[in-house]
Amino acid sequence: MIGISIVSHNNTNEIISELKPHLWEGFKLVIVDNTPTIELETYCKAWGIIYHPNNTHKGFGENNNTAYAIIKSKFKLSYFACINPDILISQQQLEDIFNNVIEIQAPIASPQLINSDLTLQDNARAYPTIPQLIPRLIFNKKKPNEPIAESIWLSGAFIIFLDEVYSALGGFDERYFMYYEDVDICLRASRIGYTATLLDKHKVVHKGGYKSRLKSIRHFLWHVKSMIRYFVNTLRPHRHINNRASYR
């Protein structure tokens, strides 16, 4: 069984009209609503999607860990995926991606994300260094045509985990509210022998790209705080993540 987590932050219309998870058959879906709405709750009930409203705003990692715990308590999983509301994907694409993941037995994987104009996004990257990040963080610039390194992390916008891997890692580190939790979980996985794989033959539109950190000073500060936490954590190779995901 494959479980899929979708987290809504005022994304009700986007989920219902564009993501359209009600068309996905053969998956167990949980929508965690960070800003609960009757419309999204009604939609989920009508289509048999598990709906979980939050009483308070929670971060990316904690929300996806919550979805994992809900699905894991009800079903025996083989894979668990996190998919952003701003992804555009069909039933056939989903099936093709998961069939590929199962075929190659990938512990962590992601399709190649693309923009609406079909240009490639860099959702698979080498692990960050401080000198590399300064121009990217401040000026939102990167080197053109950066080669994909052998050891990579994958964007949480669309990421797939083998169930035993996600559980062994304790899920996302919930101390990150937003940003770098995907880098962190891939790094922790690599340290215990699990590599991340970019499925570059599968291309999926991701409308959001990496623009969110520029929305406000608050987002910028979240980004900086998470970046500092990440680099501190890289000095602690054996740290344990005591999240609920490791206990379900």
C-alpha cells in the first residue's frame, strides 16, 4: 500500500481544482489542513480522503509526520510520499512513477520537477555549502546548468520514501518549521546507507518552484534559521530524531 500526504496552507481551491487527488485511485491519501476549511473537509469526506485539521499552524515536517502516523495506524505501507498542493499530476503519471520506484527498489526518490513553461527545476541538488548558499539565499541566483552530484538531496515538494526508511529515520525533524527539512532527512538517510534517486525520465509540473522564501521577511528569517540549524546538525552525525513517525 502506498500512502500520500498533502498539506494545505490555504490551498483548498488549488487542491480541489488543480491537484485533484480524488482522481487518484489505489492510494491512501491524507490531507492535513493547516488552515481548516469546511470546503476542504467536505471535499475529503465526499471522496473518502482522510482529512486532518490542525488547531494551530504547524511546520512542513510535523504536518507530514502527522499524515504518516495517521496512515500507518490504519494500513500496512510499502511507500510513503509527500506531494505539494501546487503539483500537477495525473493518475497515469503517479502509477508510472511508483512502478519505477518499486522496480529499482529506491529507498528515496523523486520525479524531475519542471516549471509550467516546461523548463527544469533543480529539485535534486548536491548537499549545500556555506559559500555556495550566500548568492542563492540573498540574490536567488545559482550557477547555470549545475551538474547533479552523485550524492544528492531531493526537494520535499514531491518526495517518496520506502516505508521502513521513513520509519527508521523518525520522519522529518520537526525542529525545522520550514526549509531544509528535506535536505536534513536525505542527509540522515545517506549516513545510514540510503541514497536518493532522481527519476529524471518522469517529469512533473511544480508551479511553486523555489520562490516562497522571497514572500516576506518572515520567510527569509525562517530560511536563515533552518540553514543555521542544518549546518549545526551536520556536525552531529549520530543524532536521533524522536518524532512520532518512528513509533508507528
